Amino acid sequence: MRKLSWFVGAIVMTTAGLYTAVSLARWEWSRALFFGLVFIAAELTVVAGALFAKLSTIERRIESVEAASSARSGPDPHILDALRSGRDEHDRFPWLEVDPRDVVTRTNVFITLVVGGGVLLTAGTWVIDKVASRTVDPGREAKLGQDLDAIAYRGGLVVDDMEARARSRPDQEDDRLTSFLHPRR
């Protein structure tokens, strides 16, 4: 399977390279760009395959060396001691503990974070609002009005024979449909 994938990668690279050269010779730039991208993609795939193959070889060698060394002796006692000493239960978050007697005089860190975050968020929105209000001038507003006017809805829909026949009773006018199709100006 591995040889087949290498063979397919080589065929794709060769074909894409040839089609790129032919397209360039015929001055077909779009095709040349497309086949160039296919060539680069195939090349990157082949390079990635080669790197993964080399990494798997290195990984197998490392595993065989580790298996041989662990078979000779057990784990290093210094490493085991370091791991076991790291398990000691110590208070990692002492500021989270609340003493029931000290609730009134102590400010909690979470309240400080929430209030500080609110102040920063409010200050940021105030700055954005001030900058946005300074960048709008009457000329830009007029230009925006012209741009929006160009795409504005201008009235009713065009009624053709098929739509007129689609009404349930063409002899009676439906005011809602008529006002939608031909609004008053």
C-alpha cells in the first residue's frame, strides 16, 4: 500500500508538472496556475509522507531502546520520589477559602474581577463610541445616503400574465395583494 501511494504521488506530480508546462506554452494562465497548485499540493503530500515515514522509524527506534532499558532495570527511584512528592496536598488557591467570621471585612477576588472587568468593558465601549462619533461627518453621511438610495426598494412588483392568472378570482381585486404589488407613493 505504501509503494502504491508513493507511485500515485509521483504520477500526480509528473502529470501536474507536464500540464503546467504545456499550459504555460499555450499562454493559458488560469490552467497553468491550477496545475501549478495541484503540483504543489502533491509535492507537499509527498514531503509530508516522507517526514511521517522518517518520524515513525525514529519512534520505533526510541521505543525499542526504552523497552530494552526498562527491561534491565525498574524506574529510576529519584524520578519516583519527585513524582510522589508532587502529590502532596497543599492549598493551591488559598484566596478562594472564605472564613465565615471574616466575610464582612474581606473583599472577594471574584467581585474585584467582575467590577474591574465591567469598568474596563465600559471604558472600551466609551472610547469606541467617541472614535466612531468623530469619524462621521456630513459628507460621509450624504455619501452613505446616496449608496443606500441606489439599493432602496422602489415600489411594487411587476405583475405579468402568469401572476394575474394565479389569483384565486381575477374578477375580484384583493386590496392587500394590490397594495403590495402597486404601493402608493
